[in-house]
Amino acid sequence: MLFRSLAGPVTVDDDKALVTCPDVSTVGNLDGFLDPGESVTCTASYTITQDDLNAGFVTNLATASADGTDSNQDDETVNADQNPSLTLVKTADPTSYSAVDDVISYSYLVTNNGNVSLAGPVTVDDDKALVTCPDVDLDGFLDPGESVTCTASYTITQDDLNAGFVTNLATASADGTDFNQDD
């Protein structure tokens, strides 16, 4: 098999990024050709998107060319460090009661504080009240930084009045991600 020198420039076609290659006159014997055994290192950068984080990885494909000769296609996969997480902040209104049949309204602010989108629905499990949560936004996902506010109410009983307090526990969930209890 005969090997031949390839005239520059060397180019790389990458499906994710714009690649920059040095001039072949700056490598090897500096003669403007990519001679057998010589190599150039081309570079590119790619900015990760929310879709990449949600997928859990990004794969790119690239092919090099010089003087009418194409390389094999090569791929590289980089895995995402996915951190799904929810926060739950629960509030009560009013914060005190004085009679049977008083009603306490609860508000549950559920926020995606992780780095991946969580598929809806968002649910809140409360040991004292039936919680209603709205649909997540139009795309059906609770994206990082997005919140929904869920609501419930609880009617005071004689046992609650006799005890002098009501404590309830709630846990938020979305797409298999649970938040620790809030009371």
C-alpha cells in the first residue's frame, strides 16, 4: 500500500460543533502537507443544552478530510451528571384555630431544584388532606427552576381542638423523584 502526502487544509465535519484545525504548514516538517505519520489536532467546543441533560448524554459524530481523502467516522459520547431534585415548601393559613369546623388552607410550593426536567404530573401526598396540583406547563415537564403550587384544606375536629395543634406531613413527587417530608 502506498501512502501519499495530503495537501492542506485539514477539515473536520462534526454534527454538533464548529471545528478549527491548524494550518498543515504549522505541523510536522512544516511543508504544507500532511505527510504519512504526521497529525494535526483540531479543536471544538459544544455547549450542553437542557435536552442533553434530560437525555443523560451527548454523542457527536465527526469525519476528517484533506486533499479529497476522508477519514472514518468517529463518535464520542459524554455522559451527563443528572441530579433530579424537588423542594417542597408548605404553608398554612390561618396559622392558629379556635373552633371545631375551622378550616386551614394549605399551600404547597413544589420546585424543581435539580438539573433535569421531570415529567408531570406533580403530586403531593399529605397525611391529613387531599392535595390538588395543577398540570405542569404546556410541555408536560417541570423544568429546572420551575414551580407549581398545590393546594388543600383541612377541617378542624374536636380531637384537634383538644390536642391544641394539628401537624401534618407531606411529600412531593414528580417523575419518580420524591422530596423528603415537610410538616
